[in-house]
Amino acid sequence: MKAGATNSLVDVPGLRVGHAHRVGGGYRTGTTVVLASEEGMVAGVDVRGAAPGTRETELLDPRNLVERVHAVVLSGGSAYGLSAACGVMERLADAGVGFPVEGGVVPIVPAAVIYDLGRGGSFRAVPDAVLGRAAYDAATGAATGAAAGAGDGAGTAAPWANGSVGAGAGAVAGGLAGGVGTASVVLPGGVTVAALAVVNAAGSVLDPHGGALAGTRYGLPGEFGHLRAPDPGEAAAWNPDRVTSFNTTIGVVATDAALTKAQCGKLAGVAHDGLARAIRPAHTMVDGDTVFGLSTCHRPAPGPDAFQDVLAAGADVFSRAVAHAVLAATGREGAPAYLDVFPSALGGKR
């Protein structure tokens, strides 16, 4: 197996990703949006953390009415950050995209948030509808670089970016800087499976027997070949402050194989296996771990054996995405970058 062209979520045909964030002036937070094509995407969800912040997740139950969603929003700001989805909903409505009802359309935009309150200095400096619109514009190509209208310190990032961007701008992972990570794989039959994770975990992202990133063990050949196990002395010296606030890792796992809502829910569930392989412990009382499973239906429905392969790949790509998030994150006071703590992981070369 091999990664897709960008080793990211946008390798799944029909998906677009936009990141918008604000850093400075009390802010260190952001929003990431995953956009479908106009006809939408099939979606399911699996919530395993004990402190989730979500929107529209009940609608994804296979027993309920709506079959397709038009975007998924991942955001900082805890429950305040759910308002970023309103900006995405407004943009979709203006474009005439949504569930048709008498007199117009209602865009279906599920969302989940991480807890990053106060990490830029101001507790109420959180994503809002303006930042949601900026993330949407980044996904559609209407904005590049600075996030127009989102205020000082606002910016965007490439759809395939890893690190301290979008919803991961203020993330922390077990005392290290966290962020957004993404990865993809193309299965032998041509189906693409990919994940995007916003890693803001209470648990450790390190192997319990050293300083290696636990998610790297699921990498494709050569993907993490530039890394090696850090020197034992660096691992012994690492003693992060105990995480006491709320946290949460959220994300999506997606495929171009045609899946039902129930199958998307199962895909989200096995992605949590990948989360738990890369973060220990996971799904704690102070995490709101939530994963959305998505299908763009660009390829035929898989048979039973092929669906098993999609599920196995979903767990692995999520583990890899977690590793990429932490590896690329920018360090700051109180949350150093992984390679600042474990420089020998690159053989001492930066």
C-alpha cells in the first residue's frame, strides 16, 4: 500500500479542507472545516470521550432522516467554538447548498470542539462564525494566507498542512504541543482511506517504553523513516506537568468507497482504535474524543472483505495522523515541540 498524492484527507476525491486560526492578541485557537461536494457526503459518528462538545451528532444516527451532510467543522474554543459552524452554514446557504426544504435549503453541518480556552491568554478569545467563514473560504480557495475579516493574527494554511494550524492552533498533547495531523492510504483495489486528527489529548502520545511517537509504528514504508528512537536520557528527563484541564482529540476518517450511514459509524468507531494506539490513555473523563466517519461515494460499495480492509486502514491512518500532528506542531511556552524535547529522534540534526 502507498499514501495518496498529498498523504492527507484531500486525497479522498470530493473532499476539501480549510484551516483558519488566530494567534496573538489573547488568541491561540482556530477552526478546520471539511467540505463535501454539493451533493454532500454520507456521515456517521462515534463519541467515546466523557466530556464531548458536539453539534448535530444525533442526526447521524442511521435511524434518523438526513442521509448526507454538507460539511464537518472541527474547532477550538470548547462549547463556545461550536458557533464557528454557523459561519460555515451561512456560506453554504449563500451557495444554495443544503437539505432542501420549502423556501430554501438547510445546510447540515455537524461539529466537534476541543478545549483550548485561555491558551492564548484570554479565556473568551474563541472561534466564532467569522473564523468559520474564513475556514470555509480557505477550503474553497477564496482565501489564502491571511484570513480576511477574521482580525489581527488570523491566518490560513494549506489543506494538507500538519501542525499548529486551524483547530489545532492551541492544542496540547500530553504536555507537548499538539495540532492537526493528516494521512492517507490507497488500498490495492484503488479505494482511498484518509484521516484528519486534531490532537489535544490528556494522555501521552509517546511509546510507554521510550520517547518515540506511538503512532509512528503504523507508518507506511519510509513515512517516518527519518526518525529513530530517542536517546534514553531524553526520555528519562521528560516529566511534563500533569494535565488537569479538559482536553479532547477529534477528527474525521473518510473514504471514497460508497458506505451507508451505519457503515460510516463503524468506520468512525474503528478510527478510535487508531486513536487509542497512538494516545494513552484515551477516552478519559477529561477528554471528549469524537470521530466522524465520512464517505464521498465516488467508488462502488465494497463487499464484506473489502469493507474489512477499509476498516483496518481507517484505524491505521488515524494513528499516523496523530503522529504527524505532534511531529509538526510548533512549540511554545508550557508546550514544547516534540523535537525540542527529543532532538535525538532526528539523529541530533534539525
